[in-house]
Amino acid sequence: MTDQQQWQFLDNPTGAEALAWVENHNSRALEQLETDRYREIRNDVLSVLEDGRRIPHVRIRDQWAYNFWTDENNPRGLWRRQLASSYLATDKEANNTWETLIDVDALAQSENRSWVWGGAAVCYPNNTRALISLSDGGSDSTIVREFDIHTRQFVPGGFTLPESKGAATWIDEDTLWVSRDFGPNTLTDSGYPRQVRRWSRGMSLAQAPIIFEGEQTDVLVMAVHDPTPGWERDVAVRVIDFHHEETFVINEDDSYTKIECPTFVHASVWRDWLLFLPKEDWQIGHITHPAGSLVAAPFDSYMAGKRHTIELFTPTNSTSLENVTPTRHHLVLTVLDNVASRVEILTAPPASPSDWERTDLQLTMPGATDIMPPFASLHSAAFNALEDDRLWLTTTSFTSPTTLSLVELSPSGQVISARIVRDLPAMFNSRELVVTQHFATSDDGTRIPYFQVGHRNQTHACPTLLYGYGGFEVSLTPTYLATAGRAWLERGGVYVVANIRGGGEYGPDWHRAALKDQRPRAYEDFAAVARDLVRRGVTTHHQLAAQGGSNGGLLVGMMLTRYPDLFGALVCQVPLLDMRRYHTLLAGASWMAEYGNPDNPTEWEYIKEFSPFHLFTAHTHYPPVLFTTSTRDDRVHPAHARTMVAQMDEAGKDVLFYENTEGGHAGAADHQQRATMAALAWEFLWQKLDTPPATES
């Protein structure tokens, strides 16, 4: 049955009837899953999440290192700081000289609100004020309050914004760019802001002039101030959909000038350069820049109409550009080569625009082999992009604990020094584990890479968890499996990550290969990996599970309804499932560029082929499935999971459901909740995969 009218009450996230339904299903799930093993796994996961030896990642402002920290005594967290010199010191006592600025737990208790930290934006260059974002229960909507760092108090009569989706960013200490809910007709169909206002101190928000406005059908608009000394600018961005946008430079008279390029090209400003990232092939004159390239042009000459561009990165069949990090004098590129990372340093030329210099950081960093395990991911971040060329480099892999290094670059791009500042201790025993990369062949002949983490001397089929996402050009790269290591790998499981189409592992073309009517390619890829694991003897179909969240939840929903014979169990988290009306629920309209418009009959013809809610049939045998979601998810509506479970309940299927009351789209608001949600999933998988099937197929 695909008519959800009888379950319409489940559309109200906090309705009494809906919450009673949720409580009943939560109780049923806990009754089955709260075993001794569950409690053991939960304690293991919680000990990892709350381990005091975790790396406290920081943002540097002036001489201070700012960090947000949670632990068992501060589950909602502390915003704190210490001198940067102390953070960088080799003396562990000096490392621990933190001073608390905001205690979120104490604030939540005093205000009787379930505050979840949403971030702090410190105003440059004085660094004395911050905009603090707080979410009630972990939703995407936040309130914003101005905070005085010196007095450690919220500013009486300071900038304050009520709960809304959107952004507020500093122009200077007395002025903000604000894109929020300003009242009727100020939000897009996706529920995000369509106006940008400049708000000055002493002015009411209603008086703030509208500087920029988008269309009702856009995803959102926003503006930011670039405070780079010598190149200060204000820029507005109109996000038309997830793949198209326009960028404008805001002039001193509040007019704005468009950066002329196709909407499929992402444009940004760095110093006296324009940077372009085309998502499709971009032809300028006689030159074609391929999708996924990085293109630069001198700002003044390009804005004057001259179209002299320089291609700084060109993708290949195996390489893609994962990230660009600017420092004072350099662009730091993270490049994926068959999903393995490397880092390049590009240095802007002092004279001729075409004479950019390139340095491979992995070849020049002293001791690189010590922090570069096989199949590692590298992530770069500027130490202080506005003022110097120091670089944070985070190295992580599936089985090697994360390290945080500080690399100092010269203005010419050479490495002056490099050292490990912090390293995570081992969170699980990985001595007998090995990471390998394999390729499965999809239905159309495309080779699909996947990573496998398993035991070195595996001699028989084992319980195996296959994880995937496959959408929005998101790449799944190796990351340390701290909690999965304890809950799954140490207990004999195999962990697999599939790099299917729809992601960004091979650039925009890899993503575009699974857009809209091509979406089934992603599901065919995932199924091909599942079959390959069985073919290679890693596991059996009965011992194989799949897990994914959000768009990955849609992926798991498709495995349930299109490929039920391939899996012994499924974990589907904060998912999209009802694709007939996804665009009418919360932020769903913003994803139509990815999936299509169900109101268009032509597009619905292909969308219905990947709508799990509509593909479900009562007579089909399905593997056991656990659905999880959050009452406070204001991005993907909990009705997706709720109504799918109601439909499966009616048909008598093996289905469990658990809804956390907080956490937003993340599904959990603190470590206790994260440990609970994780342990429920792991216990469900062990129950379903670690026992023989009831009947042989």
C-alpha cells in the first residue's frame, strides 16, 4: 500500500498521536536490542567519544587558540580558549591551560532550554566579540547572540537574532550581514533565506536595508565580508540549486556586480584573484576548462571584461580536486587519486599571471612516511589564513589514529618546518587488521572502487557491513574507525566503504553520472559491490548488511526494495524514502536538482523508480531493517522513516524503529545520545548477522 493518508498524523513531528506512536516503537526496539552486549557496546562507544585524549582542534585568533569541547562532565560542551603558544607547546601541562568562555550545559540549565552548540564567529581584526549560534535540540535552525570575549558575557542590547535557518556574519564590530527569516515572503520554497540585509548596531532588524534578494524558487542567498588585509571585499551568493549559483561583488554604494560565468561554475575571490570551479566543461573563447578543474583569473582584468584564465588543476580519469585551502600566499590543494589523498601547494606569481609555482607537500614534508599510512586521508586547514602561511594537516586512515601536524610554508611555497602537534592514541586493536582497495564492476561496466577493512588472515566468510552515500558530490574517504573498531572490527566483523557514483571521488562527472534519471546507477554500483564481496568469499548474503544516512538512507531504502536478496540486515538512518512528496517536506525542495521534480509527470516517471515507499510490496520477502530518525530533524522530515515503518508494520515485516527526541539531522545531540544510537545499530546488526538464517534460500 502506498497511500500514506492513514498515516498523515505522523507528519506532525511533535503531535501527541505521532509521539505516542514513536514511544510505542521505541519501546519495542529497546525491548529487543537492550541486551548485555548492547550495554557493553554502548559503554565502549561512549568511552571512545568521551576519551580525554581526543585531539582538541582549534581556530587561531590573535594569540589565542579557541576550541569547543565535550566530555562526560560537559555533555553539551564548553567553548574555551588558551594561548596558542600553550596549545603548540610540547609540555603537556602547558597544553591543558584552558579557560572557559561559555558553559553550554550551565546556560541550558539556567534558561531551561536544550541548547546544542552551533558555532562561534569571532570578529576580525579586534577579536573581542563573537556571534554565538545555539540550536534547541540540535535542529538546523539557530538563535544568534553577541558575546563579549573579554567579559565572558552576552552583550546586553547586543546583536540578537531569533530562531531561524540562515546566517549572520561580521562586516565590522558594529555591522552584520544577515540572511534569516525576516517574516512573510522572506524564505525560499526550501525554507532558507532569500534576503540579505545589512544590520547596523542601534538599528532594529526591521529597519535593516535589503541589499540583495533572490528568487522564491532559489535554495538560499547569503553574503560574507572578506577581511583579508589589502583585499577587503563583500560578496553575495545566490544559490539557485545545489549545482547552480551566481556570485556578486557588493560595491560601496550597495549596488552589486556579477562575476560573469555560467551558473554551473562556482566563483570565489582570493586576494587579487578570482577562482573558478566548473561542474561542467566551461568554454572561454577557444579554451575549454574541463569539469572538476581549478581555474584562476586576475580579479581586476576579469571584472573589466578580459577573459585570460589559467588552469591550476586539471582532473584525469583517476584524479579529482577534493578541497582548496587558501593561506596568506598559497592555495593548498587536496587531490584524490583513486580515492587516495595527496596535497599540492600553489603559489601565486609575483609578475606574470601564468607563472604559478607548484610543490608536492608529500614529497617535501620531513618525516612524511611516519604520518602517512597506506590509504590515508589528508585534510588541510589554514592556521591563520589572513596573516600567515602556516597550515594544519590532519592525517587519518581506517586503522591508524589521527594525527594533527603544523606545517610552516615560506612565501615561495617551500616547507620551513613540519611537526606533529597532537596525535590520537589507538582506540581499538588494529594489529591484525588490513586495509585493501578493490574494484567491482557495475551493470554498465563501470569499475566501482571500495575499501575493505578486515582481518589479515581471514579464512571464512564473516559478518560484513557495507556503508555508502552516493550523492551531492560527497566523497567517502578513509577516516579512523574509532567507534566501529571497538563495536565491530574487534568483534570479528568486516567493514566496507563503497565509492559509488553520485559522490565526488572522481569529480563532477562521477557525481553527474547518478543525477536525476541516472540515479539508479548509484544503486546498481552499490549492489555490484555487495555481489563482489560475496564472490570474493569475504561474506555471504545472509551475513552482509548495509548502512547509510540521509541520502545514504535513500540508498539503503533502495537496497531494501530493489535488492532484498543481497542483504541479511539493513540500518537506515535519517532517510529520504517517500520521493513523491520529499520536495514538500522541510528542506526537500532544495534537492530537486539532485533527484528531480515529482510534480512534473515526466520526471515522476523516473523518480518513482527510486522511491522506496512506493516500491514496497506486502508480498515480497525483505531482510530485517532498523530505521532511526530524530524528532528535531528539520532537514529530512522524520515522516519519511515513520510512514515507511508504518507500512512495513501493516504488512508484518521484520522492522524496528527508534526515534531520538533530539539531535536534528545528526540524529543525536550529545555523546550519551550518540552512544545509544550507535549501540542500537551495532546490536541490531550482530543479532541479525551473527546467527544462521532460519531457512536456506
